[in-house]
Amino acid sequence: MSIKILFSPSEGKNNPQNILKHKDYMPLESKLDSKAVREYVAFLQTASEQEIATLFGSKTLHIEELSLAQNLFNVPCIESIRLYNGVGYKALDFESLPHQAQVYLYQNLYIFSNLFGAVRADERIPYYNLHQGKGKGAFALKNLYKHLKPVIDEVLSGQEVLDLRAEAYMKVYECKCAKHYAQIVFLKDSKKVSHYAKFYRGIYARAVAQNGISHLDELVRLEIENLHLCECSHTQNATILTYEVSS
């Protein structure tokens, strides 16, 4: 048995065309073709440049990125864990992990995408650009996860869950169906870490994978450089682990 790990996406992404060889190209998996995805593509094909730039969270549009997003049904797809390259993913450093740890993440880590919902680390998705909080209609974050809740509940029901998501994703999907879940809090000089929390979440996920954690109660014995467990509290079906960052 293994725990399920919930993780956030990142704004920064790799271009699958720069990673895959032509023979490795694979289309979007059919189960990820949703109303939200189709509305997103339709918006990109009809909206003004200014509207699209706002959706992308940028001042200017890059033609290559726009073309990839507009044609996401016909562009290369890679495993979700290899698509993102933000701070948390650099800390996780998936490519440098031993094979066994990579397999562990492929099987147990779920990334809460802004567009495709909760995708397992080994599920293939294409490049897309959607700034957090800028979605509309079916691909607005709240609407997306309201629609997908029954599907995610089915995956997580009765499981032990480690929630390493940012607060925005915790708000749109609460893990109430889990057998038990754990949340992690990081402190620096006794103050809650906010902006750099994503970095420590990546470090934490990496340590969990390297140690092949199978039950949440093993987390209290997990030793991670520069992270010191200073508090462990419990509610009815949740454990909150608080760590002090030492450097």
C-alpha cells in the first residue's frame, strides 16, 4: 500500500516538443478531453490578443506558446510531472530521482491542474497556459473542480492522503473522502512560509518518494535536511505536521 500525494501545478512549463522525439509523440488521452478543455481551446481561437494575454498572465503573447495551446489536441503530450518546471518541480527534481522513486511518484502523485483536473504524474498532457484565477466558464478553477469532484473522490476514497497543494487548490477541492490525510506547514523563524512554501513542498515530495512512504504515520520519522519537525497535531481524520526551516 502507498499513500496518495496531492500536488499543485506551476505557471512555468516545458515545451514537450523540446523533450520528446517524434516517435514519442502521443495525443491527449481521451478521458482528459472535457467541456473545460474544449471551452478553453474555443476561447483561445476567438478571443482578442489582450484577453488571451490576461488569461496567460502576461503582457505580451508568444506565438509559439499560443499555437501550442490553441492546438492542444494535436500537439505532443508528456507525463504531467515532466511538463511543469516551476520552483516546486525544480526542488522535486524528478529526472534525478532513482528509478524506484520515479515509479513511486508515477503511481501515487496527483497534480491538480488548472485545466485538466487532478492528473496522475504519469498521465500525458500537452503544453497549455492558464494563469491561476483567470479561468472562465467551465475552465474556471472552482467550476472545474466542482464538476470533477465525484471522479476525484472515487480515486481518493478510503486512501491515506498527503496534501502538498497550495491553499487555492485546497479550497476548490477538500479531501473529505480520504481515510486520513496529512497537511504540511513550513515555518521560518516561527512565521509561516508563504511564497517559498512551494519549494519546500517539492523537497518534501522528493523525500517521501525516496523513502517509499506507505503510511502517513511514517512521516513523523522522515528525516529531511534543513527541515525540523516541531509540532504534530491531530483532528478527527487529519494530521497537521509543522516543520521549522533551519536555513
